[in-house]
Amino acid sequence: MENPPERRRVWQSLPFITLVALALRLVAVGFLYKDTWNDFRDHLLFGFEIGRIARSLAAGHGYGNPMLMETGPTAWMTPIYPYLLAGVFRIFGIYSRNSALVILSFNALCSALTCIPIFLMARRSFGRSVAVVACWIWALSPYSIYISGGFVWETCLSALLLAILFLWTLQLREHPGRWSWLGFGILWGVSALTNASTLALFPFLTGWALYPLRRTRVSRQQWLAATVLAVLGLAIAVLPWQVRNYRTFHTPITLRDNFWLEFWVGNDGHSESWMDENAHPSINEAELAEFVRRGEIPYMQEKRREALSYLAQHPGQFVALSFRRFLYMWTGFWNLAPENLEIEFHNPANAYLATGLTAAMLIGLWQALRNTRDATWPYVLVLVFYPLIFYVTHPAMRYRHMMEPEMVVLAAVGVRFLVLGAKGKIPLATERLHAA
């Protein structure tokens, strides 16, 4: 007897792909958790500054101490993931093996669940066949598997939240319910309190979703109301954190206070790699001592002074390094130094994977702009505006991971185009499905 169609096509099912993605990531946790759970520099690799802050919270010392020793209150990181990790520490033990397994399994779950918004955004923009391909690219992506299974950071949660926000943006463009804008703004605030860099996309994606409301005189009132509600929702979410920072440090701090340190370690004259780790207080003992002596806010102000002074004296080098950071973000390649080549070509975050995904994405972007330009613009907004801050500070493959859900959708368009072209068919990779 012939199998029913749904059983013959189980590999195209979103639940099946999501479960496969989760299984692969949980297996990876079992192999990779010791990359996190070890005693290197008193568990530095267990979340770096996030881990230190979580340890402070779990030990009852408050939201602070992002370094090896006690340094007082901090605004180094936005609060959601440190509090989440602190909760794991309180239940399963500070820097314990069980805590490593639990938080990495949570990362694996977030990474696997990202299949859902990827599928829905791809189907809405380019059709179901592209959605299936995009989901499989994400589910089988070696780097996506690696970062969820071996690295404690907010990356997987941030990528999931931004993918949900991107999908919500597409839905609001077509069905702009008034009160949905308030929830939309609140979720943007939650995303910003998880990863501050994602907030760079708020004005662009929100503006794209709002744009149709300005086409008629009647809808302009709706446009104003929607704009106010989205901004209000964002303010509701982030205001308590800003109040806490002002009361703690007596100076306005929007989300984080370490921008100038990150700028400095990427622009202090070191060009052998994409950042000067030895200039960072988590590595450099002299910098740590200076951080402790000055305090967090004065230390960051000093890094600002040093960074701007160096920038004023070496503007050409800054432009050249920014271009190299741009190339690194999209290719994973920095230079021919042996220590960099070992990382870029032999680690999971290597140039083969980074360049391959970028190439497939560019082919897909070309095809999408040719055939369904209106559906492609929000993807372009993410690709153009999200990574700008990393071009001027310092890049890393995990930074680009936040926009990889959008990248794999375009890569799926490119893969489908290439496959159909190889079969001698005209690749109509741009069927737009409006059905849910």
C-alpha cells in the first residue's frame, strides 16, 4: 500500500527538522561541554564576563564583579542572560558540571527552536520549498551546532529573539494590529536587554513595517499610534535597567558601558588579529589592576580617551582595519599569520563555512532582488545595518551568528537556484506564499 503523502515527506516537516536540530545539538553538548567546564583561569571559559556576573549574583554579591576579583557593581553586560545563568548556578552549583550541561542544553534548545521562525519567515517571503531548505541549512550548520554545544554566551537566545522579531516585522507589514505594536516594542526591549547590538535594527525594521501606513491621510493616524506604541513598549522594557544604572553609577548608561573598551581592543594599533586580547582586563593583569584601581566607569572613560587619541593620530589605519573587519565578518579570514590560520581554517568557526554561507547568500540575494524585491528589503536591512558596529570595533563569528537566520533564508534561495539550474530547469525560487 502506498504511504500517505505526509509520511513520504516527513523530512519536509518543520517539527521533524526542529527535532533533528535539537538532537544534533544535544549530542554536541555531550562532546563539547568540557570546552566550557574546566578550571582555566578560575573558570574563565564558563561564560567569561557573563559567568563572573552570574557567579556574583548566585553568591549573593549583587549584579557586579565581571572580572576575576571583586570590582563592584557593573553595567558591562545587559541583564537577562547573566540572571538566567545565575539561576542555573543557584540550582545546580556555581561553575559545576551540571550547570554547564543545563545552560548548554538551554542554548541548544534556543538554537533548535530558531528553525521555527526561519521556516515561517522563509515561507512567507519566498515559498515553502525555500523554507524547507533554509531549515535544513540551519539544523545542519556546523557552527550553529558548535556554538550552542560548547560556548556559554547569550548568542543562541539572541539569534532566536531577533529571528522572532524579524518574523513579527513581516507579519505587521501585512496585518498591522494596533496593540500588536506594543508587544512588538516590548520584545525589542527584551532582545536589547539580552544583546544590546540587536537594538541597532529597531528603527529600520520598525520603519519598514510602518511604511505602508503613511500612504493615505486616514492611515497616518494609525501610523502615529503604531509608532508611539512600539516606542512605548521598548521604553517599558528597558527603563528599569536604565534607572538601575543611573542610581548605581550616577550617570546615564543606556544599556552597556563597555563600548570604548571594545573599540580600544580593536583599534589600539594591533593588527595581527581582529582584536588585541592582551589589552583586555580579563586577560591582562596590568589592565585588570587599573580597572580595579579606577573603578568601572572611570576606567571606561580612560579607554574612550585613549581610543579617540589613537584614532585622531591614525585615521588611515582605522579605515584600513575597518575594511579588514568587514571582510572578516563575511569570510572569516583575517591574514596569513599561522596562529590565525589555525583558528580560521581548522576551528568550527572557519573560513570555509563563513565564506560558503556568504556566497550562497549573495546568490540568493541576487535572485531575490530580481524576482521579489519587496519581500527582500527587510533582509537587506539586517545585512547592512546590524554588523556596522562590529566594523568599527572588532568582529567575531559569534557576532554574525545573530543575523545568520536571515542569511540562511537567502542562502536557501541561492541553493535552490543552483540546484534547479543544474537540473536544466528555470529556477523560480521566488513563489510568494501569503498563506500561513
